[in-house]
Amino acid sequence: MRAAIFKGVGKPLSIENVPDPTPDADQVILAVENAGICGSDLHVTEHAHTPSGLILGHEFAGVIAAVGSNVAGWKAGDRVTALPLNACNSCDACDSGLPALCSANLFTGCYLNAPGAYAQYVAARGNMLQRLPDGVNFEEGALVEPLAVGHHIVSMADMPKGASVLILGGGPIGAAAALFARHAGARHVVVSEMSKNRRTRAAELGATATIDPNAEDVLEAYRKATGEARPRFVFECVGIPGMLRQAVELVGVRGCVVVAGVVIQEDVIAPIVALGKEVTIRFSQAYTEQDFAAVIDAIARRDINPSPMHSATVTLDELPDAFEALRKPTTQCKILIKP
């Protein structure tokens, strides 16, 4: 099969022929119809410890091409997406239905022994498959994974209908959070984002107002848009040092901050600010099978329209240039690959 191969930091992805995967007993092989480029894929390629030869890609949808001997209930030709997880199935996290939190989990597309979907075929665990109904196309199927991240963020907030939400960051995850916050019945969903194009896209997905943090004070702009002093819920979807501190400062009394942005290095907050308002801080990591199922159902019922997230489609041959272009400020949101 043809695949995009990581060759090292500073080098473009290389399109090469590699052996077709064969399923382990608990796996299926999917013929990839669409796969998404994630910001975390870009970050992975910037670290020296990332092994050469890696095939990236954890957002995908396709058709089952082969089924492992221990996989029941699935057959060649089924249209599916899958949670890109390879957990141990025997720890407390797995027993609790939280395979993404398994300490032994290997995310597909992040390890040499769990190659991803920047390829014509990809392996997935049989117990992680999710069926795509006839009303959900492959482009939408490849969006389920990032949408499930947004759905999980909103579910972690446990917010009532009519709530007021401020989202810091309007990239794919912030946009997905805006979509599901509105779907959950939030009255105000305000997105703070520097990019004009991303602000426009957030509005298309359900944001009731947007803020340019480079041009206006975020809290004052929030007050002007909502008539409220402070948001009850703040979702941090940027992932750079300082954003958690800002979220805690912005949220209201007994408010909830849900952190989805990934910061690898140490960060600093002022605990007294959170203490003085009795702020709840929760961290949202990935998703559950229930998040995937809820997203697929919402798309199939046309309760949500995720199409504004999909900004372009590229072939495998076009992928290396499109991937490198995302390292600079861009108008793109979610680029899909059609291998």
C-alpha cells in the first residue's frame, strides 16, 4: 500500500510503498476512505524522540477489508470509524469504560507498532469500531474523532440548559466544543480566537458571539455580547502556557473550567484566584465510546451539521505540502486526506 512516512524532524512526509497490514486476532483492517490531519500530528513531528518510519493519523473512516479471527459481529464491506485506541482491556481505566485513560494504551498513529491512517489501509481494534449509518458519509465519519473530543469536553462540564460558555480557542477542538455546547442547550457560546476565519467558522457551527483577543479585552467583550458579568463555564482549547491561568481569572464564582488544551511543559496558575471563587477545574482527555456513538447519532439525525469544519481534501501525493503548510498561520480548519 501507499502511505505517508515520517522521516525525521524538519523533513517532509515521504510517500512510499509499504507492506499491507494484516489483522491480529482482535483487529480489523480498514480501507481508508478519509483521514484527518490533527494538530497533534504536527506536534509529534517536531519532537526528536518520534521514530522515523512512523505512519501518522488517528482520525479516519473507511470500509472493513479484513477481519481478525477473534472479531465477531463485523464483516468485510461494513462502513465504520473507530476509536484509535489500543488499550490493555484489564486495568481500572479499561474496566471503567475509559480505554483512552489506560496507562498501557497506544494511540493509533503515534507508535511504530500502531501505525495510523495516513495510508490506504489501517488496523483498528474490533472492540473499538463504530458503525456508520447510511446517512453518515465518510467525510463526516472522519470528523467523528475530533467531534468526539468536543462532545467529551461539554459532557465533562455537566452544564445545565441555558448556561453561558466562553471558549478560549477556535481551532477544530474549540469549534467542536462550540457545536456541542449549543447542541446541549447553552444560551451563550462565546469563542475567543485570533483568526478571523476561525471566528467565522465558529459562528457557523453555533457560537453566538466571537471575540478577537488581539483587538479587545476578552472579559469586556464577553460582557458586551452576553450582558453577564462572567461566564459560568470556560473551556480552554488553546494549549499554551498561561491559558489555564487566564481561564481561572475569567470564570465566575463557583464556575467550572474544563481544560482540553495540551501543555507539555510546566505551567503556573494563582491558586488563590481559584480558591477565592471556589472554581472547579476539570481536565478532558480524548473521549469514550459513548462520545463516538453520540456524535454519530447526532450527525445521522441531522441534529448537528459539522460540514463547516471540513475546509479541504487532499490526496496522499498532496499531503506532504499540505501538512507542512499547517505549521504556519492558516485559514484551514480540518483537512481531510483521501488516500
